[in-house]
Amino acid sequence: MAHIGRWAPAWLTRQAVVHSVRTAVAATVSLLVARLFRLPESYWAAITTLVVMQSTLGAAWTVSRQRFAGTALGAAMGAFLAGYFGTNLYAFGAGVFAQGLICEALRLDRAAYRFSSVTLAVVMLIARSRPVAVVAVHRFVEVSVGIAVGLLLTLAWPERDAPAP
């Protein structure tokens, strides 16, 4: 690991600084893009970007496709269930269960299942003043912005492996 210099603590490496800068830039850009589109909960874009930025480009691309599919599934199911059942506990549990089976049938992995379940919970369980279909679309777009910005920045500014000691 390349040490920064005499002025820095021994644990502070160039790789740690670059990774932290890349992550901060990506999360900030993601937040700005979501705000540019006036998304009501733009922080979801930044949160998603933070998750994407913790991977290499190959891993980020693979898992991001799963996250995208899971978010779409969770938003659709959340809008459907909340539209018919509101914040009903049993409908929520059944939705989480059904999403697991749907993800399996579609050969989506557990990352997709996690994102679909989180999206379902956010869409279905948080009271809002807007129609649930609008909330679901916003959640999908916010997460999609986060995935896109994270992938684009990872592509444009790839993380380099640390040199061998």
C-alpha cells in the first residue's frame, strides 16, 4: 500500500484517500442529479450510489442489474399491495414472501430480493400524501439514478488495485 507521506498517519494510504474521494464525488453527483429531476426523496439516489461504489466495475455491473430488477419488482408490488391493502401487516409479509419466490423464478439473486423487499417496505409502509403509484415510480427512479451514477463514475474513474508490497 502506498503511504501518503510523512505528514499523514501510517494507516492512511493513497488508495484509501482515492476511494473516499471517488465515493464522495459519486454520492454528491447522484444527489445533485436526483435534485435536478426534483425527485422528492433524492437521498435514495445517494444511498444507492454509496452501495454501488463499494464494488469494482465488473462486480458493480453484475449486482446493479440485480438491484435494478429488484427495485422495479418491489416498486410494482408495493404500489399494487398498498393500493389494495394499505399498510396491512399481512399483505406486507405476503408481498415479501411472494417476491422471494418471484426472484427465484426469474433467476434473480438475493441482491435483487433484498432491493425488492426494501423497496416494497418503503413504498408500502411509509405514509405519504401522494398516491402510492407516484411514490413507487419516484422510488424506482431515485434508485435507478443512484445505480446509473455509480456505474458511470466507476467506469469513468476505475479504482486501481493496490500495488503489491
